[in-house]
Amino acid sequence: MTNSGKRVAWVTGGGSGIGEAGAEALAADGWTVVVSGRRKDALDGVVAKITKSGGKAEAIALDVSNKAGVNKAAEQILAKHGRIDLLVNSAGINVPKRSWADMELEGWDKLVEINLNGVLYCMRAVLPAMREQKDGCIINVASWAGRHVSKMPGPAYTTTKHAVLALTHSFNMDECVNGLRACCLSPGEVATPILKLRPVVPSEKEQARMLQPEDLGRTIAFVASMPPRVCMNEILISPTHNRGFIQTPA
Ligand code: NAD
């Protein structure tokens, strides 16, 4: 990044899984990391771990579906650090009811609010500062479910992840000329706590064959390390043992 001094990253969903691993990898690369999520205790644990390893981190409790709260968090980071160089949108959920037959609108609304609107709110919240900096990178954690349609993730999750991919590409169409870039990370199965929301939780053996959170953490740090002239629109990542899911783009 062009900023020769402090580099500030804001990671949502930073209390666990991919967000936590991303925060750790970024801190190890010298970034000052602000982790956000709903559970303050989990965030404090991540901050303590990073600080213990000599990194710089702090926590802001936040529900990404609360637009006013998102804007306030961005203001708080800018007031303290003066810039936001990187936003990682990793906050996300799925719901247990996953077929057209039993899908409830309540579950649909919740997924759209968190997985899609939450991403949009955070992107919009950092946009003025990034435009002013003429530099900034956004990494949106979508999914292979944003590329393909299959039964297991369900229609609502799949729709939100397809939309995040489109949102990322359309951001680049408008904002790359201003020196900004966004990248969609589209992983296959990752062994994180989100798997507990599945109707059938994969066994330990199955989880060991999946991508691990640190694989995604390293990918996040890699994308963030690229010079501003490089825009990576999307990175598709599959586990070698993909349990039969088709994960190559058509
Ligand atoms: P995770 O459950 O460990 O992480 C999700 C985080 O988001 C949690 O810390 C949770 O507290 C936080 N969160 C949920 N709702 C929130 C809200 N309203 N506001 C703020 N934070 C909120 O699971 P993960 O696998 O690390 O998920 C991270 C992202 O990766 C998600 O967007 C998920 O859809 C995506 N993803 C996961 C997999 C997988 O197989 N694990 C695969 C592809 C994509």
C-alpha cells in the first residue's frame, strides 16, 4: 500500500473463523487491526492473542446490520487512526431452514440484512475516507455458493453470496479509477464455527479435509499486501478434497 506509515485494517466478523484468522495474519504483517463483531468477549480474546504475539489490535463491538452503528464504528476508527486502508467483510451467518419448502421470510430477511446489507453498509462507511486517501482495499468474504447453486447452503444464503460477488465487481467498475479496489474471496468449505449452523454438522474427519481458517487468513494478508495498481476481482479457493462439490467456474 502507498501508506508508508501505519496501515489500518477493519475486520468484521473478527471474533472467530475466517475473520479472526485474517486479523491475526494482518497483524503479523504489521497492520493495526480493528476487529468487529457482536460478541465483545470473543473480540477481546482475539485482541489479547494478537497483542501477546506483538501485534496491534483493538475491538469494537458491532452488529453489521445496524447501519448507524456501522457508520459510528467507522467514525471511531477514523477519529483514532486517521485512516482506514483495508476493510475485510467477514461477518456472515446462515440459517437452519434451507429449502424453498420450509424457508421463512424472517430467515431470509436476517440473511439479507447481515450477509448483504451489512457488507454494503461497511463498504459505504469507509468509502469517503478511502476516496480522500485515493487508496483503499476491500475484501469481501463471499463463498463458492456465490458462484454456484447447490442444495446445502439454501436459497437465501446462496442469493446473498451471489449478490456480494456482484456488489464487489460493480464497486470496482466505479471505484478503481479513484485508486480503490475490492476483492471477493470465494472459498469452498472452511472448518469454522459457522458449520454448527448446518442441519448435519460435518464430522471432525470431514472438517480436517476442509480449508482451514488460517488458509483464508493468509489469503487475506496476501491480497492486502498487493500494490494499489493490482485489483484482484475474485479469488476462488477450494479444498483439495472437495467432497464432490463442483467448484470450478463455468
Ligand atoms: P464464523 O461463524 O466463525 O464467523 C462469522 C462471524 O461473523 C462470527 O464471528 C459472528 O459472530 C460474526 N457475525 C455474525 N453476524 C454478525 C453481525 N450481525 N454483525 C457482526 N458480526 C456478525 O464463520 P466463518 O466461516 O469464519 O464465516 C466468515 C464468512 O465466511 C461468512 O461470511 C461466511 O458466510 C463465509 N464463508 C464461510 C465458509 C465456511 O465453510 N466456513 C465458506 C464460504 C464462505
